[in-house]
Amino acid sequence: MTGSPALLDEARDELARLTPLLGARASVAPGRPCAPTPVALVEQILDGSEDAERARAFARALGEVICAVADNFPDNIFWDLDYLACCLWQAGSAPAIDDFARRVVSLCLGFGNKSKLRFRYAHDFLYGYDWARWVMRKPDERSGVGPFDLVFFDYLDGRQKALVELVASNDRKYSQLNGREFRNPFSFIREPREESQLHHLLAQVDLIPLKAWRLDGERRWDLPFTDLRAKLADRLGLSRGDGR
């Protein structure tokens, strides 16, 4: 890898310091031993770019996104950030890249372990489950919207606010949590061992909506991925009874 002349050594060093935040850098991609380091990912996407200002903004913004995921979802297992990083770079100018990163950071804050919602992982966002479910409700309007497009971010902002209101009313499905427990509104166990087992198998049988490990973000929404995931979890013996 020759690297990009636009990425200064200082930026590489800053990115390199983030690598431990990704833990084992687990990937759901079949045949891929681990997700790339932040430095490797940035170098791959820049691919010789000489736009120093944009490259600095990209490296800084990706670092902010990584820190936000790690800080708000500290138990996050899978780190296939390839397509998210590609979308970040393709946002355009340095200010547009900064804005994109701010939106992702805000979503992490709104859904993560410091919020009223306290979801444990960023997996449903990173691998397109939230997006595919949203598109399937109104495919004629939404099929052209990508999982990391700003239009979908707008929806997630509204969804976050609606869920917080449900929590405040102690809704049956989105009730108030006790202590430091994580929220699980799904019908299956999402402890780390079970989460890892299930999502590795989902990737093997091609039931992950967004191949986030690919720079081109190959994706599809036209299957009931949420239901199919729950059915596979049931076949693995991972079903749970309380539904919270």
C-alpha cells in the first residue's frame, strides 16, 4: 500500500492511536479475518488523493465517528466500517464531511449507552437492518435512499425522539430500564456470544441487508430481514420470552 500524499504523518498517527478502540476488529464478512485498521481504511479510500484539506477532514471525521461508536456502544462487536467511511469521504467538501460525521456522532449519542434508549450495539445501523425495515414500509418513496444518506439520518433522528417519548411513558415494549441494563426489544437474546454467533451465520447465509464490509455498499431491502433474523435466532435456540 503506497498511501495517499494528502494524508500527513500526524493524521496517520492519530488514526493509529484509535485502533485499540476496535478491540479484536471483528468482521461479519465471510472469509475476512478482521476489519481493517482505521489507517488502512483511510488509505484505501483516499487511494492517492492529493486533496490535503479534504483528506485531513476525512481522517479527523472518521476518527470522531469511531470514537462515538466506541464510547456509546462499548460492547460493539463488529467493525465493518468500510462503506460508512466511503460515504463519509463521498460527502464532498471538508465542511460536508464534518457535517456527515456530526450526524453520525449525534445518532450514537441518541441511541447508545448514555441515552434513555441504551441500545448495546451499533450493528442494526451499520449493517442496514434499520434502513431495510424503513425502506420496505414505503418502497416507492424510499428505495433510492441509501442506509447512510442524510434523508435516512433525518428519519433516525425522529425515531430517536419518538422512542424517548415511549420510554418516558413506560411503554410496554420500550419501557424504562433498571440500573445499567441494555435495551432489547427483540425476540432473541443479544448477549455478546449470541450476537456474534447469530450475525456470523446471517452473513454466511446472505441475510444481512447491507454488506458494510464492501466499499460499494452492496445492499438490498426487499426481504423481511428483521423477521428472517428472528427466525434464524429461534432455530439456533436464542429466543427469549420477555420481549424487552
